[in-house]
Amino acid sequence: MDILNLTAVSLGEKIKAKEVSVKEATKACLGQIEKQDKTLNSFITVEPEKALEQAEKVQQKIDAGELTGPLAGVPVAVKDNMLVKGGLTTCASHILDHFHPAFSSTAVEKLQAAGAVILGKTNMDEFAMGSTTETSYFGPTRNPWNTEHVPGGSSGGSCAAVASGEAIYALGSDTGGSIRQPSSFCGVTGIKPTYGTVSRYGLVAYGSSLDQIGPIAKDVRDCATVLETIAGYDPKDSTSVKRDDYGFTKALTGSAKGLRIGIPEEYFGEGLDPEVKKSILDAAEALKAQGAEVSYFHLPLVEYAIPAYYIIACAEASSNLERFDGVKYGYRTKEYEGLHNMYKKTRSEGFGAEVKRRIILGSFVLSSGYYDAYYLKALRVKALIKKAFDEAFEKYDVILAPASPTTAPKLGESLSDPIQMYLGDIYTISVNLCGLPGITVPCGMDSKGLPIGVQFIGNVFREDHILQAGYAYEQTRTMEICPLCR
Amino acid sequence: MANVISDETMEYVGILAKLELTGEEKENARKDLEKMLDYVDKLNELDVSGVEPMSHIFPVNNVFREDEVTNGDGSKDTMANAPAQKDNQFIVPKTIG
């Protein structure tokens, strides 16, 4: 079981030093998948033969000195909304359950070029719409710490896979918290970079102005290393940003000295579980002891972020998901009368309840007569929220926050009341609205034995600050190991 | 104020969303939409007059490039996903009368 407890960087070092072969590493993960995934359901697709074939090729390139990077030979899991040529990409939806993409996403190609071995595609909420991984067409994923509980979502499969050792690290995507919240629920580390940092080419779009791909791993160094590998300007993504510096691992100094950390009072009021609150504030104290300057401040407009987000995200989703019409790819209904009836029946049978709910809301807020009152209004509120964060970042380098008001709920508790579920996104959603980077780092366990994560939020292009804070904090504690990995 | 969505509006949204909902589904969708609108109406508490709508965080401009083919012929892979095809073309229901 030793391999499964290694971080990506340390496994990469052992592979380079020939202490572990790529095949051994791949087999260890495949063995854990075989053992655990009937229960966990972290994966939608696993292709052992293909993974072992890749392992062999990567090993040859390492031996020939062609692959020398830190991730060469390390097995990875990819969320099933990122295209990987040569297999299925389903977005956890019936409408794409037989879809074989004709090309791969840029992030995946970059990982492959760095010598990653792709184990398979991970489960998620259908089209990334959900906070629990229960809206998947392929059934829910279970939390490796306690299988009665959800792993969070929408990147629940990726987070559960990393927590359980089924994969050494994973890619997720984050539109409203979908990397950071499940990372918190599963006791792993996940970062959503500044909007435009990782190419969205080949990521099936949900809310295009909000979506970002990011790494999920065991620790901050892994996240920084993977981000360094997948980030970069891509002419195939029109919102890709040319950054001056992609050297994220440079930020891992081990010191928090001089970092100005702000804690928004509004994030610590009603609705926050007392155990989560204590754990987050303990993390703040630990950073203070490391030399950070920590103080409280007022962050206005917090309660308006969720309504603004759901209008914008659903509007974009309703537009993005128009392409699923049963014509060129994906599911097509069996019986229909004419073109429009085919569209409607295909979509009604192909999409699940949560996806339909969001398409309907999105179509409504974009319809003539309601566009100004809802959609434009939400975009104006977004501008106000952005201004509030801009002002906060004049005084602080990092905003410290919970990732979720509670630890992971039990399966079946969340879907009956959608608005209640949406309220759980309170601490993650503004980060997407404002294009900011955010990282979740494990910070403790509650009395039920479920993980708690602390979130560090930075200004745009300041991943260095949150990586520095996260890494310095990580050095102050011993990480808990998931029971399935012991 | 509680939002009430009329049958006509539900019908119209169904056309825009290209979704065909059964009786019970439609009633649930209406209730969900009404509840969600009641909730997002919270934004009306804010005075946003004079605030420009912000669609993107960073300025978004048209990105131009020369119209040169950089990828190969992907038609085989593309057609392999077609729900119905004939002679390398997608089969669709009759679209004109």
C-alpha cells in the first residue's frame, strides 16, 4: 500500500530513481480501483489495458531520458467532462453515454506530454451541475472516509479517487466550487486557478465565464506542480490569458511571514457548523504563529453572490447545452415526429432533473421581457461583488474562509431541496464570479470523522499568495490518512 | 412577492429550452422556477443604477487568426459519433415541407 500513500512529486522522484517502475505504480492504483470502486464508484470509465500500455511507453521514454519532469510516470484520473481521445467522455449524462471525442482537451494533452498515465475518467454531477455527485447518470460516488456520506461535487469522483489512493492525483473542474468543496469533504487539496490560466479547450462547457480546470492532489506541492504543467496560454481558448509567470512552485517557501491574511466576518456567522468554524479559525491561528498578519474585516454583499451566480451560471448553461440536440453526436430518441419533436424528446430523455431545472431557469432569465430584470441585473451585481473583493485585496494578500458550511452530508439528504443545496456554495461561488484563484487544504476532522478543509482565496494572478499560505499552513500539521489507504 | 408563472410562460420557456415536459414534470418545473425566482429576487434589494453589467472579469476581444487549416481531416472520428448516418452525412428528420 506504500505507493498509494505517496504524493505525486515523491512518486515521480522514486520512478526517476528507479525505486518504483511506472507499471508498478499503475498496477497499484488499478489494484486499489479493483478493490474499492465497486463501493466508491469514483470512476465512470477505467481502462486497465490502456493504462498499462501507456505505462510501458512512458517507462521507455523515462529510461531514454526523454521524459524528465516531476510527473513522468505518475498515474492520474481525469474528470469525465474533459475530452480524452480514444475513450468515452460522458459528462455523467445519458445524452453523452456513448460519446467518443475526436480530440483531447489541452490540459490532458499537456499532462500526457509530461508523462502522465491516465487511469480513467471520474464520476461527477451530470454536466458538473450539483454539489454532491448524486446527479450522475451512473449513480452517486461515495465518500472514502465514510461511505454513507457524499464526496461533495461536482468533482466528487476525482476527489474520492485521490483520497482513497485509486489515483495519485486528478484533474477536476470548478464553476462554483466544484474542486474546492469536494476537496474539503474528502480531505484532499484542490486549487481553482485564476480564470484564463488553464485552457478550457476540450472541457465540456457549463458556465463558460466561470469554468476553470484545476488539480486535485494530496498536498499543496502536488497542486502547484500539476498546475505548472497544465497552465499556459492556448490560442484554442479565446478567454485564455497570457501570464508573465507560470512558476507556481516558486511560491512554496515554507514561511507565512508578512502575509496579510483577512478573515471576512460575514463568513463566520449563522449557518456555519461550529466544528468547521473552530477548525478554520485554528488554521488562522497556526498561520499567525508562522508570522502572518491576521485580522478580521467586513466583506459586503456576501448574501447576493448565490442568487447572482445561479442566474449567470444557468443562463450560460442553457446556451451551452443547446448543442445537445441528437443530430451530430450523443443520444437520439428512438421515436419522433419531425425535427422539433426529435430535439425536444432527445433532450427530455437525455438530461437528468437537475440539468433540466437549470436549463429552464437559464432559458427564462434570458427570454425577452425578463433579460434586463434578471440576467443584466445579475451581471451588475457581479460588478459590485468584484469591486468588494478588489477593495479587500488592497488590504490583504489572502482571504481565509471555509470551503463549505458543513462537512459532507449523508447520501440522499441534499437533492430534495435545491435552494438549500445551492446555499452550501456560499464560500466558493464568489471566487468564480470574480475570476479569483482559491485553494482548499485539509485542516482537521469533525467528531463524525469527516474531513474539514480551509480555503485560501487570492487576488487574480496571485496564486503565489495562496500557495504560500497553504504550503506554510500544511507544514504545521500532520495530514490524516484515509482509512482505505491505511 | 411570490412569483407566479402562467401556463403560457411555461409553454414558452419549454420552446426556448427545447424540452418536452410531461404533466407532472411540468408542474414540478413550474414550482421549482417560481421558488428559484422568489429566491433570486433578493437582488432587487440592491440599487444597481449606474453600474455597468460585467460579463467577463477581463476584457474580452475578438481573437483573429489567418484561416489556415492546422488540424487534419477528422471527419471519420466525427461521423463515428453520429446517431444516424448515411454516405458520410448525418441523417436528420425532414426539415422543410
